[in-house]
Amino acid sequence: MREIPRPLRAILFSVCASQFILPFMLAGVNAVLPILGGDLDLSARQLSLISTIYTLSLAIAQLSSGRIGDILGRRRLFLSGLGIFCLCSAALGFVRHFEIFVCIRFIQGLGAALFNASGLAILMTLAPADKRGTILGISAASVYAGISCGPALAGLLAGAFGWRWLFWGSALSAVGAWLLMHHNLQEEWRPSRGEPFDWLGFFCYGGFMSCLALGASSLQYAFWAPWMLVGALCLLICYIRLEWHSTFPLLELRLFTQNRIFALAALAAFVNYASSFGVSFYFSMYLQSLRGLSVNDAGMFLAVQAVVQMLTAPPSGRLSDRYGANLISTLGIGLCGLGIALGALIEADTPLTLLVGIQILLGMGIGLFATPNTTLILGSAGARYLGQASGVTGAVRTGGMLINMIIVTTTLSFFMGQAPLRPENVQAFMESMRLDFCIFAGLNLLALCCALGRRRYTRGTNTKTAGQ
């Protein structure tokens, strides 16, 4: 931090705090789902929907948030998004009905999507050219710290004060980040001021993600679910056609067709998240409901990944400077895949040391993958498309998480139906978990292929190119 200019530190801290609480509201909530479900009398499928609906709203809004920030102002959008997120987080601590809970979770995700891309674009605009790699590494570490520290911190909060303080604490953190940004940054950036917003493209993309999530997660129950998937495909085709011919698109699709580094780095991030995010959900349920750990003990147990990741993430930028961003991020994907493959071996009485080993591998893998891959996405896009690339960075992350939770929800629905996790259906839960770990391992192989495929395009590329 000493090498970062002093005026930038408060802004960096504000953005990092916001980058932390966004994924924390996913990973942290996963850790307290068993006690939350017991308090609100929810089934296993309803618990999975609590995470899925938040991820869905993120996936819908994050892709367009970069474009919105370019039109309305990045600082304004950052503060507005944090305000929405703060109000929803505070309200969730008082809700006692499932339907109201998921509605507020959806709005909370929209607020998070608004501040995510604009915060990253602000950092890349303000950072000196020779400090961009360092600043981007700190910001990326905050995202992954939120993912990996979520279970441990949420377990401590829920064990000491109750699960509602998980949401109230996030609201207080959002207030602090809002005040830091409001008082330390007065400059505004509106590179697309006066340009129209592509509402038709936004609704096509949002409809596509909604139909995909609802259709895939309801295949076992609703006769209309297959038609929702058909509708999702039609809306995706419409969205691509609209964006390709639009003068002011939400996303410049030629970034993917004409920039191989950008396309393969974004696809690698999407697939890697689609393969790794659900591990914390299953481990939380497994440790508390099958192995009898308290929410506090389970959170401390899951902190192993957080510790390893925090030790691995900071030097990943320096390693990518020396050996190449593609090599280090590819190594990270491989370690994640090894950990996920081991997860398919878990039984109801498996020694907990295997879970520790899986967390170590995942922590090292995510820590090595995060910063170099994000640098490849932003650096290859260039200054002209920085806002859109920032939106893509968040969109592929949350889109991958959404696909992961759709897989989890669908599999749990197939094996367990609407039943809560109890001793009589432990075997069904274990079969669901093992199948999903096998699916996740297959997805990780696809991410590895993306990383290997971009090798020919990233020779000589390092993290110093980010943002230039």
C-alpha cells in the first residue's frame, strides 16, 4: 500500500470494500443457510434459490452496468448502487417470509451490479500506469477474499449474534465504503454522455438469463420449464443480433470475435466460476447437517481456503509479470480442477483432512488465477472499452456462479425434491453432491482448454499491459 499514491488509497479502500461485500453476500449466506432455513422453515431447494436469485440479478445487470456508468457517470453509479445494496441488506435482516426475502435479494443484487463495474473502471482510470498491476491485484484479491472469507466470517457472525447480523453487518460496511468514495472523489467520468441506452438489448439479455435460470431449475416440477429454455435460446439469438447491429450496444461483441485474448480469458473465467462456486454451498451443508459441526465451527473449518488464498493472491501479480499472465492463471485453473476432482470422492464418513486438502488446492488455484486473468481481460480491451470490459469481468464471474447454482438447484431437485436435508435422505444428498463434483470437474477441463488455447496469443504479454 505504501507504493500507492496517498490520495488514491481511500478510493482504493472504498472500491475494495465494495468488491469484498458483493461476493460475501453469496459465499457468506451459503454458510448460514442451514440455520437460516431452520429459522424460516425452508426446504433444501428453497435454500438454493436464495443464492440463485441474487446471482441471477447480478448476472442480468452487471453486463450493462459498465455502459450505464459511461452514460450517467461512474462515480454517481457507484454511490447509487451502494445505496441500494445497503438498504436491501438492512431490510433482509428483518424479513421472516421466503417470498419477500427472495424479492429483496433480487434488488440487492441489482444494486451490487451497479457499483461493481463502475468501481473497477474508476480504479483503472485513476491508477498511474506503473501501479495498475498492483492496484488491480489488490482489487481482485478483495473479490476473492469475499468469496473465500465469506463462510468463515459469516459463521463467526451467525454463531455469536445470529444470521441476521450477516446482512446488517454488510449494510454497515456499505455505508463506510459509500462515505469514503463520496468524500474523497469529486471527479466524474461520462465518456458516453448523451448517448442512448440500449433498453431493448437490456431486456433481451435479462429475459434470456431469467428464462434460463427459471427453466433449468424447474425442469422436475413445471410443465412449462422446457418452453422457458426454448424462450431463453430465442432471446439470446435476438440479443446477439441486436448488439451486433446496434450503434450504441451494451457490449461491443467484436471484442469477442476480433480479440482472441479477451474472448478466451473471459470464457476461462466464466467456466472456472461455473465449476468452483458451488463447492462452498455443498461443504457448508455437509459439515453442518451431516457431520454435526456448528455454524461457527463450520465457518472456521472453511476458513482454510481463505487463508491459503490470501497468501497466494498477492504474489500472483508479480509472478505473472515474471513468467506471463497466461502461465500463472493456467496453473491456477489446474489446481482448482484437482481439488474439485477430489471432491467427487467424498463419502458421509470421509476424513475431514480430505476436505482440508481440497480447500488448500482451491485456495491456491483461485489465488493464482484471479489477478492474471482479470489483467488479460482489461489489458487486452484497451482504454476505449474499459467500462464494457469491467462489466464483462463481473458478468462472467456472476454468470458462471449462476450456472453453477442452476446445476446445484437442478441436481438437488432431482435427488431430493422439496424435502429438507434430514437423516433419512442423506444418501440422496451425497449422490447429488458427487454428481455435481463430477460435472464441475468436467467444466474445469473446459476452462483449462481455454487457457491453453490462448497461449499463442499471449506470448510476451504480462500484467503491465493492463489498462494501456
